Amino acid sequence: MTRRGLGGLALGAAAGALARPALAQGAPLRVGLMLPYSGTFAQLGENITTAFEMHLAERGGKLGGRAVTVIKLDDASDPAAAPGNVNRLLNRDKADVLVGTVHSGVVMALVQAAREKGVPLLIPNAGNVAASRDLCSASVFRTSFSNWQPGFGMGKALAAMGVKKAVWVTWDYAAGKEQGEGFRDGLKAGGAELVQVLTLPFPETNFQPILAQLPGLGVEAVGAFFAGGGAVQFVRDYAAAGLRDKLPLCGSGFLTEGTLAAQGAAAEGIRTALHYGDGLDIPKNAVFRAAFKAKAGREADVYAVQGYDAAQLLAAGVDAVKGDMDADAALFAAMRGARIDSPRGAFTLSASHNPVQNIYLREARGGENKVIGVAAEALADPGTGCKLA
Ligand code: PHB
């Protein structure tokens, strides 16, 4: 027998069953972040990343005793490139865990990979309802929201304000459609009606043809989903068209989230519904906002909160298995049962792994989304069609 052969034999016999966990715990944990760092959602991806890394740093850069290597990939919110991008993270970059993304179309490639390969996926924004319904999975977790949740909260709150008829304006893709369905359901629950949905393709910002139609629709309010750069433009164009004082504009909170400085006076008074508000009077929120501002040099927003909580949820899982990612049943059980001490308020996950959370009613005032009430308390996505053992 050659020396090499003997050496191999000796190693195999000595290490035996210990080899895999020892290796798994010694090597850095590879976390693949697939997020938009360009395009209309670039700022959202940046804030998620900054807060995710902030929490890792608070833990000394380690999870479950293992150093963490973060790999970043710009998905540009492009659904067509998504399968190739996921493939790159898994096969070229050898990611052990996937974290992503912002866009509801792009996230489906991540969900598919997580379902097929069992790789853990933490969604720090994209609200596609399928991830919490028909396509839920033991390995898929969300620290953000389902699109239905903020839409429902806004519809319910609007009906409670006495509005009877409203219209929904949005980009023509899953997030806009599903938030509109939540808005419709919330209005209906309060005895009001969604009369029409007006759309334009994502990520276009030529809003003029839609704005021109609004005064003739016979509605008392306009609800909208736009986010990032598109939300800045929509809110400004709405005011410039002279609609602000004629037809109240409201929406899911993304419309005024992380955008108020750029929207200026055009955003003043806009009411939105979201699972977060800047001045939420929760001790964890004050500490978080101060730390984020010190690190990033800008104010935190819901995207930062969701990124921070993705790191907290991952930590709950990886700590429980002491870094052994092969112990996936125990990893997933720990994540499923975690109580996350979030800046939005502590939350747990529903049976389909989506936060059960308050949806706050907010009003934009002086550059802040001020919480003025609770639109829907401890709201869970219905989880229709999700079957998890
Ligand atoms: C989504 O596509 O699910 C989405 C994108 C941006 C947001 C919210 C939801 O701000």
C-alpha cells in the first residue's frame, strides 16, 4: 500500500463519523445575498444588506460558532436573469444559505431552488403570496410580509375613515396585483368597494395617462403600490398633477418608505399601512435606528428592519444546531419556533413561515412616517393551500 493510501485510510478511520460535522463547523458559513443593487429598488437592497451585516457584526461575525462569509449578487430586479443568478450562488459560489430578494417575480427562482434542493431561504422583502400559500416550503422563511398584509390593512383603515369607493394604481406584476387584492379584501371587510385597478408595466414611471383618468372615476380615494425610485416619482407626479387636495392618496407603506426626503412636500399627509413606522415607541427600535444611522449615515426604514431580522432569524437556526447545516430538520424547527426581537415589535412566524404582525396606520409628516393607529392587529397571511408537515 502506498503512503498516500495508508494516510487516507488512517484519516478515514480516525475521523469516521466526526468528519462531516467537524468540517461543517470549521469552514466559514457561506451566505448568498441575492438582492437589487441597481435599478429602481437599489436603495432597498442596500438597506437590507447594511442591516443584515450590522447584526452579523453585533455577533462578532459568527453564527453557531462559525465565521460567516457573505457573498453579494446584484439581481437588478430582473425576473429573466433570476434562475441563472440563483444557480451562480449555489454552484459557483457554493452558498449554504440564500437570502433574497426584493422583487416578487425574482423571488420565485429562489423559492424554487429552496423547494427542490432543501437549501434554507430567508426572504427579507419580496411579498409574493405564493411563498406563504401553495408554494410554501419547510426550507423557506420570510422576515418581511406577504403582499396581502399591508394591502388589507390599508383597505380596512380606509373603509373605517368612511370611504366607500376607491381605485388601486400599481405596477403590473405580482406585488402590485396581490397588494391590490389585500386592499380589496380590507375595503370589503369594512363595507367599501374597490372599483378599478389601473396598471403600468414594471418599472416604468410614465404615470401621466393614469393620473389623467383618476378624477373621472367617481372614487373618493386612490390607493397605490410603488416603491423605491418609482414611489418617489409617483408621489411627486401626483402632487404636480394637482390631485393631492382633490383625491386623497394612500397605499401600502412602501409608497413613502425610505423616500420621504426625496418626495418632500408632495408626501405630506399621505396615509399608508405597514408593519413598521419610524417612531414606533419600542426600545429595540430606538437602539436599532441609532445603530443603523451610525453605520449607514442615513435613517433606517422597513427594508433595513427586514434585513436585520433575517440575520436574527438565521442566527436562531444556526445557533441551535451549533453551525451544523446538515442538521436541517433541527435548523428549520428552531427557525419556525423563533421569537424575533424586531425593531417593529417582537414577532413569531405563522404555520407557513411568514410574520404574524401588527399593520400600523401611518401618516407622513415632516419627513417621518408617524404611526397614528393600528390598521390590523396581529395579522397573519391566510396561508391558503400551504401544507407543511
Ligand atoms: C415586491 O416585489 O414584493 C416588493 C417590492 C418592493 C416593495 C415591496 C414589495 O417595497
